[in-house]
Amino acid sequence: MDGTISVVVSTKGRPSLWQTLQSIVQQQQVGDEVIVVQDGRWVPRTDIHAATTAVGARHVVLDAGESWYGVAQTNLGFTLVHGDFVLHLGDDDVFTPGTFDRVRVCSHETVTLGRAAMRDGKVVWDRPRLMVTKISGMCAIVPRSLLCRYRLAHSRQVDHQWIKLLLQRARREPEWLDHVMVQEQMEDGDDAEG
């Protein structure tokens, strides 16, 4: 085992949370952790406590009166992690098979960016470049050492902005992983907020 993985899942209690968590536990190894951060503003449509207990995840409720599309939940989760690599997902996404094996061998020195497949089948990114709509924070493999060293406390920035800022502070270029790590699983009629 090359590195432990912490996954922060931001949720408002969508029924798809169960599939999200299953995609994680199917790839977990000893030392990995899952932290589910619930947006306390929403009335959950699934039993979050039962879902997290079933997979041994830690359940935290954030009732800060704001979500910022899951950013507030992700920020809180990032302060609680212990793994060597930090990943995050919304409760409407799943990790694809083999993702954790690829994560464990990534660089401990910089952010590695993988790919995501949207519900319509479109794959993000078409070529490796750090720009709006071309990357997704769900596909950022962040060494915890970088998070600790260059903490982005209370950042309300969208994915490409916080990743770019972290890389600037670390004076690093990202590495690119040509692997679809995440598949969007948003349910019909659901909104996109965190």
C-alpha cells in the first residue's frame, strides 16, 4: 500500500448517497477513511446516519446556513482528514473501479487531476489544462501535506480556482491522470447543488 486515502463526501441527503458510499468502500483498504459532511439546511431524502454507519464512515452535520454547492461541506471535511491523499465527491457521484489503485501511486508533491464522466457521457477534460469547465474538483487528488501546508481556509471558490490557488502557493504544476475517476450519478429532477 503506497498511501492511505481520505474521501470527503458532501451531502444533502440524496438517495444516491448509498451508491456513492458503495463506490468508495468497494475500493478501500486498511487506513482509508470516509467523512460524510451533511448540509444541515436540507431535509434529507435518505437516512444519512444508516448509510454512513453501514460503511463505517464518519458523519458530520454542518448547519452553517450556507452550502455554496457543497464547498462549505468540503472545506470542513478537509480539516478532519488523516489520509495521505484527499479526494472529495458529492452525493450524486461515484468513483469508477480502479480509481483508488491509481490514486495510491500519485505524487505526494503536487495535485494530480483525473477525468470525470458527466451523466450525458461527456468526459471532462479534453486535454490537460487548468481552466474553467475543463477540470472538476471531484477529480483532484490532493496530498494532505499540501492541504496542511497551504491551507485554503473558508475558500468559497469553485473547483478550478481553489486548485489553481493551491498549485500557485505550492509553486507546482499539476500532474495529469488520463483515467475517468468519477461518474456523475445525478438523479432525474434533482438539482446540482452540493
